[in-house]
Amino acid sequence: MNLHDRAVATAVVVDRFRRRPFGWNGGTCIHLARAQMRAMGHRPPSIPRFQSAVGARRALAATGHEDIGSLLDTMLPRIVPAQMWVGDLAMVPSEDGLGALAVADGGGTLFMYHAGAEWLANVKDAMTDVVAAWRL
């Protein structure tokens, strides 16, 4: 997929999630990441239903992983965060210790849910917080 197609696919996913407030029933970072993976041609597994952070942790533990990063390592190639292109996935630390996923715009901005915003936000200058990244 060329950069233009990646940007178009990313814009579609981000636009869809901008209209979806954070919610454990479909508006989480893992739902955003799965939608982005599908838009980029990947076939990730379905996400189990959960209604809380505790439920999300249990669902993740059922896969044999302690955090989202180790789960993504089984599906995607890890890259250095500075190598992210538009549409790649990034992980930043989260308060619950699971990790929070974001979609890169390729220019240093991340599209992500975070504690200070109910809706998907553009977070500029967040690259220093990125602890892992994956190529889609």
C-alpha cells in the first residue's frame, strides 16, 4: 500500500472513531487499532466483549499476554517509533498498565483516546511518550 492509500485508509478510520466517544463496548484503543489493521489489509482476530478495564484485562490475560504490546508483537512487526508512517500503530503508557494504542499520522501527531478527552483526539508532540510501534 502506498503512502497516499495509507493516508486515505487512516482518514476513514479516524473519521469513524471521531464520532465515537470512549466506551468499553466499542470505543477503546484496541477497537481503534483493530479497525486500522483491517483498513490496512490485515485480518486481526475479533475482540472479546468487555464492559470495563477489569474485563479488558481479563480478556487480554485470556490470550496469554500481560499488555497490549506483547499481543501486537504476535501479529505485527515492531519498528522504531521514529520510523512510523501514516497509519502505523503506537503504544503509550496508560494508567491501567495495559498500554494505550494510537494511530500515527506520519508527522508526529497521534490519534488516540486519552484520559483528558472523551473523544478521539489529535495529540501533538506525543512521540516522546511512545514506548513501542508497529508497522501496518
